[in-house]
Amino acid sequence: QIYLYQNRLIPLTQVHISPEDRGYYFGDGAYEVFRVYNGILYETEAHFTRLKKTVDALRIKLPADHTALTRQLEELVRANRLQEGIVYMQITRGTAPRVHAFPAGAEPVLMAYTQPLARPVATMEKGISAVTTEDIRWLRCDLKTLNLLPNVMAKQTAVDHGTGDVVFHRSGTVTECSASNMMIVKNGVVRTHPADNLILHGVTRAVVLRLAQSEGIPTQETPFTVEELLQADEAFITGTTVEVTPVTSVDGKPIGDGRPGAVTRQLQQAFEAAIP
Ligand code: PDD
């Protein structure tokens, strides 16, 4: 298994991350998860645009521009002969003795690896169940930082309930899920939380909203409540790893007739057709 470490492709055994890396102490860094279809990186530009927004907000300097980083990730994919899977990439503020303020002179540490991962065909076909949980995260959920403890805790809640994921809500308003965005369909209209500071601006979310428009399906980026989710005709989640996965029940109650809906199916087909 070859890793990208700084700007070098090296085996995992040669990657030496310091215990003083600020990612380890503080979660002080940013990350992206890219999809790879047929050996090709998917929506690369959108991922790097989002990464740039996160590192700019954190005041971490990327060691190279989008074009150079894309080339390095492409080389990584080739080195690992990855056909279907993901690339995980993270960049931390660097290595320094533990003080909260930004340490002077720390050099950002960049690391990326690939992981084979099949498309989630079974869950896309069947759908998943979910449980609601209060969204206790901070007010910059639009930044893709390494601080994922609330997401980790929430996902474990889903596992403990024997469900596929959680639906986060802030005082009854649905935001997103632990690692995906949430959409509902009511009377033929696709609705999802607006891309503000309370959700991650999912790359897949944007793709699906675009596809809906070209399919002639009306979309609305307005918040909806847990109650509206329960009353929806259909619900689904979008994300790099889940693509378009139906949510067929929430808190033990069926959504619509409890089976993946027609609009969800249409968007799944459109998504599949657009895969490189
Ligand atoms: N998660 N919302 C959250 C909180 C996420 O962590 C993710 C992605 C998404 C979907 O974004 P995208 O469509 O760009 O993948 C929404 C990645 C896959 C992860 O943390 O593993």
C-alpha cells in the first residue's frame, strides 16, 4: 500500500507521523474523501475548492496548488492500481510542542491513501433505516475539519440502534447525517437544508441538485423539520461513499410506503449515468 506523504509516494511503513502532529493533539487540520470510479478521480475540482475553503478558514497553507495536488493524487491512484474506491487526504497544521495558539514555523503535514471500496449497491437498492439525534456540533459544519467526535458518537448511536445512520437535527430542524447530506421528497419536490454554516456542502449534494434540475424535478434548499421528514413521501441521503441511498424508515416509522421512492430511483439512475 503506497501513501502520499508530503509530496512523495512511499510505502506505509515509511510514513512517520510525529506524536506532536497537531492533528493528533487538536484535530487541527482538514480532510477530503474523493471517489474513484474506473481509476478516475470524481469531481476533483469541487473537492479541492472545498478543501481550499477549509484550509483558508483554518489559516493552513496548502503545500501546492490544485493542479499539482490533483496530479499527485492521480499518481497515488495509479501506484495502488485503484479502480473502485476512495482517496482519503488530510492536511494538518504541522508538528510542534502542544500549545493552543498557532505555532510559529510549523510546516503543514499532508497525507493521503487509497482504499478499495465497492459502490454501495445493496443499500442503494434496499434503503437504510435511521434514528434522529440532536446535532451538538459547532457552528462551522461547512468546514471539513478533522474534529469528528460528534459524528463518531452519532454514528455509534446509529450502530447501537441497529440502523444505518443518524439524522442530525437542531431543535427539530434537520441538518444532515453523520457523513452524508439528507434530502426529502414531498409532492414531487426535492428539499434539502440550505448550504450554510450548519451543514457540510456535500459534493454529491451539489451533483444531485444539478441532476434533479436537468431531470425536471423541482428542488428547494429550505430547512425542514423532523416532523416533515416523517411526513415525507421519500427520503434519501447523498455522499461520496453512499451516493444516493434511500432512507426508508426513521425512528422506527416508515417514510412514505416504507420502500425506496420513484424520485429517489430516478435520481439514482441519473447519478449512475453520470459516473465516468
Ligand atoms: N463525509 N456531511 C458530512 C458531515 C460529511 O462528513 C460528508 C462526507 C457529507 C457528504 O459530502 P460529500 O458528498 O462531499 O461526500 C455530508 C465523508 C465521505 C467522510 O467523512 O468520510
